[in-house]
Amino acid sequence: MNTDKTCNIISLPDADLCYYPKFLNKICANELYNNLLKELDWEQYYITLFGKKIAQPRLTALYAINESTYTYSGLQLIPEPYTQELKKLNSSLNELTRQKFTHCLANLYRDGNDSMGWHSDNERELGKDPVIASISLGSVRNFQLKHIKNPEFKHNIYLENGSLLIMKGSTQKFWKHQLPKSKKDFSPRINLTFRTII
């Protein structure tokens, strides 16, 4: 898989962020988007808030090289085996980051109403200072970060089709991130977040 390893370092306090805007070329990104949109087993999950069962505003699928489950927001997801395309991406990211990723959490944002609220990827099974490799496919959306202890520290990244954002070091300890809702008429976006579950 041909990838562009040109990294733009995003300098933020207490964070280690590297953004690869053209990690996948446009043709490869579009082909991958179309294949994953059809092939992945997308599901609507529900969480309980204040005693009410609420549908998450996105579709989700979990894939892995092993059978370890992933628990977040009160959900326990059981992975399906990696597809061939996810295996290739996993290998490329392992080589780039010198990390051994085991899982890919995929999210499908169908339009501007679909979103992800403020959170950190700090679940216990991810270990200390986890490395998260996030590939964006499809529509460009605004990825927002804010410092947990100092709310004056904020940052926006418009994640391009085929881009890769790597978050590592103390990023998850000191920063939260979200993909907010938008009134704009966005076409769908797929986000693939590779992580290591120990």
C-alpha cells in the first residue's frame, strides 16, 4: 500500500500529535471508502443516559486480529476478524508507528447530525499513554480538541479524505476530543481508529 508519510506536527501543550493530510491518495481513499461502506458490519448501538436508552448518533463496527473485547461508554463490543483491507492498513500503520495495533474501531457518520461527544480514549484496556491512529475517509469534518485542565487551550483540525491523525504520549491524559454535529448537509464519513488492546 503506497502511503505519503509527510507528517505535520501539531504543537500543543501536553500532547503528541502528528497529522498526515495525504496519507492515502485520493483514488485509494475513495476506493477504500466505497468498499468499507458496503462491506463492514455497521451497527446502531444504544447507551443509557439518566435511565433512558439513547441511540448513538453514528454507526459502529469493531474488527481485530484477536478476540479481545473493547468496552467504552458502558458498551462491550465483540470484534469481528479483520478484513483484508483492514489487515493491509494495520500493517502499514504498524510499520509507520512501530506499534502493534490489534483493533480497529470504525465509525460511520452518515450526515451532519451524526457526531461524537467530548471524550478521551483512556479506557483501562488501552494501557498507559495509548497510541491511536485515526484514518478519515469521505467527507471533511471538524475534529476538535480541548485541554482537560486548561480550557483556554483548544484546537480544530479539518480531517481530509485519506488523512491520518496519530495521537500518542500524554494526549489522552490531558486532552479531550470530539466530532461535533453540524447543520451543514455533509455526505457520509468513515473514521477508522486503530488501537492496541492489552
